[in-house]
Amino acid sequence: MTKNRSKRWLRIFWVFFKSFSLSTSGPAAIGLVYEEVVGDLLDERRFVEAVGFSNALPGGEAIKLALLVGYASGGVGGMLAALTGALFPPVAMVVLALWMLEPLRQAGWLTGFLHGLTPTLAAMVAVVGWKIFHSLPTKRTGHWALALISLAALWLGVPSPMVLILAGLAGLVMYR
């Protein structure tokens, strides 16, 4: 490994470590990463391609952006450096929060607080699902049938990845 390559990987690590330490959300980190990367490690066209591609893939945009920018600017080593730099700050923050909350673990008020969050989180997921369902471009009876069949399959214990794959295959047949 050459000294230039290791310096580049260290630079990539530092960009993502700093950006994800200063920002608590993926979209906000994009601007910070842009300022640090474009011109120094990557040209603007490649950065825009990485942002577009990271938004097209499923999952968290920030981590995908770190992987794509890291790879484009430093190969596999750059990708690993970017991923490490992007993951370290949030993981450290969560570990610190858990360490600070550990003494409160047995507190009765905390248990009640968390029990109060559970139905609210379920309601939030349901609202997001409802919004996604109603944002479909056309309203078809097949949408309802597919949703109800998927719900029944999940209720019966069919693994969710299998339900997703089967629903996608059904969509290929139904909406061709």
C-alpha cells in the first residue's frame, strides 16, 4: 500500500467522520460531504451521480452515499474508510446514550414511558403505510387485493422478505 493511498483513505475517513459527527440526518450530511469532497477527492459530476444513485437504492441514503463516494474516490479501501467514518459517530452516540440510560433501566416511569411510545410508533407506521398506499398513481382493485393478501400472509407468519418478493412478482403479472 502506498503512502498516497493511505493518506487518501484517511482523508475519506475524516470527511465522513466529521460530516456525520456534525449532522444527525443523512440529507443534512450530504451538503457537508459535498463541501469536503468535490474538487478535492471527486469531481462534481461523479458526486451528483453518487447522490442520485444512493437515492435510487433502498436503505439509508447517508450510508449508501458514503459507500459510493468512498469507492469512487478511493476504491474498496476508500469505501471501507468512508463506511467506518460514517458509522462511527452514530454508533458512538448510541452507545453513550445507552451507557447514560443504563442506571434508569429499572425505573418504573421509564417503563411506562416506553409502553406509551409503542402504540404511537405503530400508529405512525400505519399512517406512513396509508400515505404510501394512497400515493399510488392509479387506484386499482388489485392494489387492495395484494395488500390484503400480503397482510394475511404476514399475519400467518410468512417471512416479510418472501412476502415482498412474491408481491413484486404478482405486480409484474398484474400491472404489465
